[in-house]
Amino acid sequence: MFISPKIKVIGEYQKEDFYCPLCSFPYLTNDDLDKAETFECCHECYLQFAESRKEAWKSGWRPKKSVVNSYISIRRKLYNSKKEKKHGT
């Protein structure tokens, strides 16, 4: 059996963005997608920045870029340490 790797889109096509606009991490879970629909960010960014400021967030408030960059750095370190523990290095 042969399956063609080409995809043909018929009709309207809406480009979906699968990355958080705040931290640039990909959406991985249903929680990420739910928060993206409501708050335009991933679940982790929602917990970190939006949850305690829901009204301000909906009014357009966003954290400073320096705060987000610091947060991204911490997330990467946590991710790498989990990956190292999993592989035993």
C-alpha cells in the first residue's frame, strides 16, 4: 500500500499557530489549547502571568519582555534538568 506524503487542502484554510506568542514554546496539551483560545497563551504562561491578573490580561496587559525572557530561561533550565534525569546523565 502506498500513501502519498502530499497534502491537498480543499476549501478554506485557516492557519493555526501552535506556539505560545508569549514564551514561544509549542502547545502540547489540551490545557495549552484551552488557554490559547481564551487567554492567547499556553497553560504555563497563564499560570505564571494571567491567572492572578485576569481582568488586566483581558484588557491587554502583558508582562515586560525582560520578565518573560527570565521566565523562558527558567523553563528551559527545568526542561533540560528533567531531560537529563530521564536519560541518567
